[in-house]
Amino acid sequence: MSTMTMARATLAKDLRMEWRSKDAINSMLFFGLLVVVIFSFAFNPNAEESRHIAGGLIWVAFLFAAVVALNQTWARELRNQVLDAYRVSPAPANALFLAKAFGNFIFVAVLELLMAPLFIVFYNLRSVGPAWQLVVVAVLGTWALVVNGTFFAALSIRTRNREMMLPLILFPISIPALLAMVDSTTSILTGEASPDFWMKMLLVYDVVFTSVCLLLFESVLNAE
Amino acid sequence: MHQPDSRETNGSDDRPILAVEPAILVANVVKFFGRFAALRGASYRFAAGHLYVIVGDNGAGKSTLLRIIAGLMEPSQGSVTVLGSASLRSVAQRVGYMGHAPLLYDELSGMENLRYFAGLYGMHDLAVCRNAMQMMELDPDLSRRVGQYSQGMRQRLSLARAILHKPEVILLDEPFSNVDVHSAGEMAAFLGRLRDSGKTVLVITHQANVMGQVADAFVHMAAGQIVTAPSSNQPARIDSVPARTQ
């Protein structure tokens, strides 16, 4: 059985379940909307100031909103102990990890697509640098958030305060990625510096952490 | 319940249990949870093609033993061999497990659940899922989500999931919990037919009377040990009832 076939089946199942329950996407949207509105009233920035602070605001909003989805990911597998059914099957552990990571990527990407116009309107954003680079940063940055988030959410599922544990573990380890996301976004929006270094750093971060997560996930899945 | 569709020739026979090759060999298994020992040197030989009912008080270690056999837990000491392999992962395709919880997604329909789990075993034929549901007297076309099923329907669907891939060894933890007496009797008869078709079946239950007519042996557990042990050096209790072999 191929890992990708298994991952596709699990991803399709997760998307169907999310389509029906809308647990993750509704929580993320509500949280993201709150951040956009409250921050816009709190700072009330002009266009120039917006370009300087938007990178930080956008990614902090997405990071916090993503945690909501990440917690939901494994909660579904714990209800009725369905994870045990996966563990006793011959399906590869990494297929489950990839399906969950891709699923979270899709949920957070949908959030970003829906929130981006709101950020543009509320913060009067215009990119001075090449706007297409924002798409690259969004893809690399989102993957950085979800790949670690999926892994650490799995690590914390057997802990008593797992909803508190996830940000405690995830945020410190995401600092290099967050730094790269914020600085590259700010560089593109202001056009004052080249975002190349930060984008390369994000790419390296993604490759390293995806590899580490894939190597360790089976142990995490079967940990008692 | 309908007949299991896989009929194999090496099914249950009249040979004494000890003469049959073991499907599962549990050797001096100890399991600690922190400082608490849930299993304290459990040993047993489960013969192939037989149906065992594991009974014992709450906390006797029945579910822990079954989870170790299923590969969901590692023993702290001792070893478990399933179908001749100490690596339970390598025989996962040949083992079916039904947990105490239903192990089903509430948000999906019965067929959607079975299709997904069949896929995990490399099976993509819809007919297999339909047959499994029909064997359990469930309607494959029922679009209702599992979360809206009655307890009895959930248990039957859970059993269908466990036997979907036609495993040789079937491990069932409390399959009759919250099931009415009539349905439990039907499920027990179905398990008997599975045994007759050559499967090795281990059932944990507190309703041992339901299994009286079909069980080959009752295995008693107490305080983390198997106290009925015809094939090991553990102390045996006389009140065990190897129903079909006597």
C-alpha cells in the first residue's frame, strides 16, 4: 500500500468530516475576524504604518487561528478512540501524518484567502514590492506552521491539558519560521529590502522540520 | 446474523486445544502503568481456530492483555507471538480488533466508515463493505451518520469493521456492552460461525452466559494473571468451563 494513496484517503475523509461539521474553519474564521477588527481599532494606522506592522499582525493572527484547527485535528481521532483502529491496521503512520498536515494546510489556506481581503481593507494595504512573492511566503509559512503544529498536536494528545500544551510547545519552536514570515512579508509590503534571505530560510525550515516530523511520527503515534 | 462468507477448511475440530498450533502465545507478560502492575506474568496459549472468552473482574487486566495482543501496547516484560510472529506490525493485516469504544467516526455514515477502514487494509471493493454490513444486519444504504445510530447498531458496525478484512485472529473487547439480550445472542452465534470457518476469536465480556453455547474455553483473569491456564504453569481454577472441548 502506498503512503500517498493512504494519505489521500485519510485527507478525503477529513475534508468530508470538516465539510459536515465545520468545527475547525468556523472557529478559525471567528478568531481571525476578531483579531483583524480589534487590532484595526486599537492601532488605527495610516497606509505607511500599516505596511510596517501588517506582516507581524497577519502572521500572529494566522498562527493563533491555526492552533484552533490543529487542536481539532487529533480531537476527531480521539473521539471513540478511532486512532486505535488506524494503529492496528497495516497502514503506514506517515500517511496519517501527511494527511493531517495537508488537511491543516488546506484549512489555514482557506482562512488566509478569506482573511486577506479584510486585512487589505481594514489596514489599507498596498504592496510596494512584487506581490506574487507574498503567495510564496504564504505557502512556505503556512506549511511551516502546520507541519510542526500537526506533529506537536499529535505529541500532546495524550496529555491532560493538551489545548494548553500545544501552544506551549509549538510557539517557541516556530520562532525562526515566524521571524522569517514576518520579515519577508514586511520586506515585500514596504519594498525596503529583499525578502530572499528570509524566504530561503523558510524553505530550509520547512524541509528540515518536515523530514524530522516524518522520521519521528511513528514513535509519537505509538507512544503510550 | 448472516453466515460469514469466508469458509475455510481448517476450522474448529474436536482435537483437544493443546494439540492445536497456537495462534497466539502469551509468555509471562508483565505490564506496568507507572508503579501499578496491570499484568503480572500472564501466560497462555490460544489455539488456532478456537473461540475463547476472557472473563474476570474489572481491573483484572483483560483489556490490557487484549491491547498488547493487538499491538496497541508494548509489554513491560515477557513476549507475545501472534500467528508465529513477534512483530505484531507484520501480521496486522491478519488481525482484527474491536475495542471497548466503537472505533468509528460519528460524522460519517456506516458505509463511509467501512470504506475508509477497508482502504487502510488495501481493499477498495465496495461489495466487501456492503457484505460486511449486511452480515451484521445493517443497511448499507442507510445515510444516517454513525453518531445517530443506536448503541446496538454501533456495536454491530464496530464488529463489521473488525472483520472487514477477513482476519485470521479476531480480538473483541466487550462486544455486547449496551446490546440487548436478543442481539447479543445473535452476535454470539455469529462469532461461533466465524470460529467454525477457521478464525481464532478472543472475546472479553462480562456477559459470559451469552457465549456459553459457542465458546471453546473460558479464560479467567484475576489481579493481572490468567488463573485458568491449561497450557501453562499458572494456577488453574476448576470452575473454568471449556464448553466445547468437554
